[in-house]
Amino acid sequence: MGSERWVKPDRLFDRDDEWVALMSFSSDPHPGTGLGVVMGRPHQGKTLLLESVARATGGFYFCGQQATEAESLRRVGEEYARYRRVAQPSHWRDWKEGLDAMLALGDTRPLPVIIDSFPDLVAASPALPSVIHGALRHLDRPPLENRARLLLGGETAPVMTRLFASSSPLLALAALKLDIQPMDFRGAARLWGIDDPRLAFLVYTVVGGTPAYRHDYVGDDVPVDRDDFDAWVCRTVLNPRTPLFHEARHLLDEETGPWSCGACHSVLTALARGCTTHGEIATFLGQQLADASRALAVLRDHGLLQSQTDGLQPGITHHHITDPLLAFEHAVARPRRAALEQSDAETVWEDARTDFNTLVAGPRFAQVCRDWAARFANPATFGAERGTASYGSLSNPSTTAGLDAEVVVRRRNGHMRGPLLSVGLARWHTGMDIHHLQRLRRILDALDSREDLSRVRLALYGASGFSPELHAAHARGEVLLVDLEDLYRSV
């Protein structure tokens, strides 16, 4: 296939690397059947991406749904007949028969055979992965004439994770594995078409980087400027008449199921209130550690939770909500559901503004700073081509009480703990002054006996400005100052 046919459709925003990878896999002219896996959280554009690949290549696309095996076989047989432009639908007795027919579409040329929502099909047909494995192994024998490119798509959930774990027989056959992630804070700004870094961050803090939220959930309603942000919140995410108002609850119910939903809501509330460790969450909920751990595991398995080792104390693990909308829901909207049903959104939002700044924007700003340090900062900034960034705490009450650092940067060193490169504080709603630099120095004093500090660079990340003393210290090379403009623009 010529590269001119690889032009990405206009309706697909961003996703350039994913598009090229899928088109290259689907059009690979080499003989032999190929297997690819495309995973992703709901509403990230996975289905649109796969449908676009099918259209661009003339491939076959089928989307599964919750149904019996017999109904799914009937539906895919009807779709196959439409694709082949034959009047009589195929009546397959089992999935082996159906897969043999679908894969035979690649007998004459490279052609993608796309099965989306794969976990829904597996739920009714547990043997389907084994059938696929057998069909691919059969076609993998000489002569390698078939060039079907089987693409299996599904949401990132325990089923897909289990089917394509490192020990999975299917993964061993896969030549392509894509995980369609939400857009980062910079990609979200482009998605919403917002040039003002402060406004872009505020919108990201509410809805994150999920493409569907802009187009399908708020009807392309974008805040005009900073002054319009409060009104935008009230007419979208706090408006019971919009889909976005209900999305966070539906998202959790859909992903975790009814049996664990209540516990997961409670754990997310604890996280939104600033509890980040197992012990803090269990105390907040009044539960045993084992009970809290089960709910944390469910959330982590569904990609709703990120767990990360403390940057300064490796024996501590911190948990953070990955989806900004879920964090906003559990810190701002959920505690005020009754008020939103009975009062106007403007009054509720005015009451919630302090919680928004403290519980939502502040932690999200710290996470954006960590993302910048790990992904976007110039390698010369911290003296490493690749680094990790995490939250760090020092908890010895006799000497280091309260000495936490929101951005701890270490050199990436495989699975090992890398050398310390930077310690930083992040503040969203308050300006920073010389006292913040002094605090960083106290952290270094506390670390002096346990870390190599020769390459450590002190950093202050602020969204509300820096004092003249800090600018002077920055000019002397004593501290790195990073503001919103740097986060969104610098390389």
C-alpha cells in the first residue's frame, strides 16, 4: 500500500503514532498471518481508530456486544455477508468456522480483520481465545500464503489484561500491542483548542484528556477565556441535564461492576480527600487494610488508579486517581449531589471553589509537574535523558515532620531505584517565596546521610508566581523555577 493512503482522517484527532503503527501492521506485505492487540480506556477513540483503519484499507470490522454466543455468531455472519456483498448471511456453527472464513479474507492480499469489544465476546465464549490461538498456529505453517492481520480490540480491563499478560499464548503471537491512553495535559490543550496555559490546565483538571468529552459530552462547548471557566463548569459538569454530569458515576459502574462499585466509590472519595496510602485510606473508611486493598486492586486493574513508590522512602506506596473527571466527581460533585438537584449550579460551585483548589487543582497541578519532569523537560534540565518523577515524603517526626516534596526526580534505572536528580515543591493556588526554597534545603539536610546529593537540583513549580528573592536565586543557579508557561511551552 502506498504511503499516500496512510493519510489520517481529519476526524481522528492526534493519535499520529498509533495510526502509523496500525496502518503499517495492517498493510505489511510479508507472507504470514499477523495478530495485533489494541487496548484502551473507554471513550479514548479506540473504536474510531479501528473503524478508520478498516475504511482506509478496505478491511473487515466487527464490534462485539454483550450477547449469547449464538447471537454473536449470527451478527458477525451477517456483517461478513455484507462485507462480501452476498445476499445470504453466513450461518456458522461455531467460532472456529467463523474465524476460518474471516481469516481467509487475507488469502490474496494483506487485509485487517478487526474484532472490537473482544472481551464481550469472550464473556459468552470462554474458549474463543484458544480457538483464535489454534487458527493462527494453523495458518503459521508453510506455505505462508495467508496475510490476514487480525486485530483484537477491547477496553483496558481485567479480561484484556489477563488475555494478553506476559505469559499469555496469544501475546506470544502478537506482532503489535497498542494501549490507547488518555491524552496528556499538553495534548488535552490541543484537543480543546485552548492556547492560554492557565485555562488549559483548569479544563484539564475537570475533564482530563478524554477526546469524547469535548465532542460527545458537552457538544463542543469550550470556555471562551478564563472569565468563562466558572460558567463553563456550571453549564457542563455540574449541570444535571448534560451527559458529563452523570459520566463519572456511569464510568465507575461500567468498569468495576455492581458488586464492588460502592467500595470503589468510597476509596475514590478517600483518595480525593488526600489519603494516598493503604493505612490512610483504611482509616478514612473505617475498614481493615485487607478490605481497602481489595477495592484498590479493582481500581488499579481497571486503570482508574496509579500506584507509585515514594520518591524518598521506598517502603511507602502512594495511590492517585488517574482520571481527572473521577477526582473532580469525588471531591466536588458527589458530596453536593443533593444540592445540585435542589439549587442552582452557580451557588453550589461558589461553595465548592475552595475544595476545588485544595483537593482537585492542587494535586492535579503536582501531577502535571511530575509528568513534565519525566516526559517534557529538556534532558539537560535534570542531567538525564530519561527520568522518573514521583511524590516524596520524609516522615521521621523528630527531625523531618512535614518535609514532603511533590516532585522527586530520579534517573531511570530499569527496575532499580535510580540516583536522585531533583527535589521540588509544587503550589497551585499560593505564590512561592524564599521560605519554599529554605524548605527544600531542609529536605536536602535530612537526606544528606542517605543519598548522593552531588547532582540534585532544587526546583519550585508555581502557578501563582514567584517572589523577587526567588527570581534572584534562580538567576544565581540556586533553584529552578517552573511556571504554567514552562509546563505547556518549554521543551
